[in-house]
Amino acid sequence: MAEITRFAPSPTGHLHLGHVASVLHAWRAATESGGRFILRVEDIDTTRCRPAFIADLYADLAWLGLSWPQPVRRQSEHMAQYRAVLDHLAAHGLLYPCFCTRRDIAEAAGAPHHAPDGALVYPGTCRHMDPGLRAAKLAAGAPHALRLDMARALQWPGAATLTWHELGEGPQPANAAAFGDVVLARRDVPASYHLCVTHDDALQGITLVTRGADLRAATGLHRLLQHIMGWPAPCYSHHALLCDAAGRRLAKRDGAPAIRAMRAAGMTPQQVRQAAGAEHPISAVSSGTGSL
């Protein structure tokens, strides 16, 4: 099967070796199947994402020998589409406004209960809010997030028995409940990663999602959103993360060495690919014209 894959970085810093490993997983999955590789820029967080980082990631990827169809989809340009998804979920009674701060949540949580991504599972404070008080807060313009009512979402026909397909492993149980009432639109950003990534994978016809193992657990939540929205379910392939000498995964916030610094130091694209654990040369893959 010819796979359509994607690499979807968030331009909050420069690409590092972990990104190289991830993008090459996607690239080779498309190459080996005679498919298509798509680049997407996930820049919904306008407080942290920078246009300069977008230009630099294009340059770094091209230097590595990759190409992709144009135009590149930038999520910040499509907020109205994500709003339409939120409106759809709200119309089915699956969203509610949450006025709690992080401190409120921590104080109300009691014994800490963490979701697979490390966040505190929301205790449901605003889910039980008096409707009159909720309406008054909204009318007054009180800052709020929008949360998925997980209990109601899991009552959607077929939701309780969802699975997802992991390449090489087969069907996996989709445990969305572990995330609790997850945020789908933040207080400061009118959408969330979970919402945007599932929407865009469906819109762009992604058939195989290749990404790091740290996002494996989130696949259950993504399958739930796909199911409720009637979007197709891609296959998934979660790869191991690159770690530093201390065993920590490479991350921008921890100062992982940037590809640009390696370029400046005189390393070749092949040497960078080798350092990322990908020793074979880049081979051609159809760029197509279908990026949205």
C-alpha cells in the first residue's frame, strides 16, 4: 500500500537530532511504499512559535535532502476549521467551558492522578457548575478553556470498543478515558494539539502516522475524536526516542544540539543522518501536490 505520511514539527525552536530521526521515519515509510511525504507546520501556539523558526526548519530539511509538496499547511492559518469542529462537538453536548487555573486544578485534585502525558487529570469542577453561574461567567467574558466531557464522549455508539492499528503489532485498545476531560481549546489558544492533529491528518489523507513513542498513549484519545467526527483512522507507527548520555530524550527545552549548529560545525547531511541513527542515503519519493 502506498502510504501518505507527514512530519509535523512545532516551530518553537530549531530542529535537533530527535527531529531528524522522526522525519526520516516518515520519509522512508512513504519512500518504501511508493507513497507521499507531507510537511505540516503545527504553529497554533503563536506565543512560542516564530516565523524565523519556520524558515529555518525548511532550510534544515532541504539541506538533509528532503522535499515536500507545496503549499505547506500552517495550522495558524486555519483556526476557523478547528472552530467548526469545536462547534460540532458542542452541538452534541460533548464540550463544556472550564474556568479553572492550573493552581485551581492542582488544589482540587486531592491525590494526584496523572494522564499518560503527565498532566493532572481534571477533577471535573466546571463540569458540575451551576448553569446560571456558567452563563454569567461566559457573558462576562471570563477566560476559559473548552474541555471534552469524556464520560459523554465514551457513550458515543461504538466508542467503548475502539482500537487503533500499530504497524507490526496489530490492534491496540484505545484508552481515551485515561486522559479524563482533556482540553480541546486552551485559554490562550483557540484550539489544542489533540484537536488539530486529528483534524489535519484526516483532511490531508494521512494513512500512516509515524511519531515518537511518547505520543503512543495519545493515540487512544485521537481515535475517539476520529470516531466521533467520522474521520478515517490511519495506521500508526511509534518509534523509539533518541536520548542523550544521561538517558533523557532529546528536547528543545533541554538544549538538544540544533541541526543548524551541526551544519555550522562542518558536518555533512550524511553525518547528521548517521548521528540520528539513519545511515542509509535519502532516496526519492513522490512529493505530489496534495498538501492542504
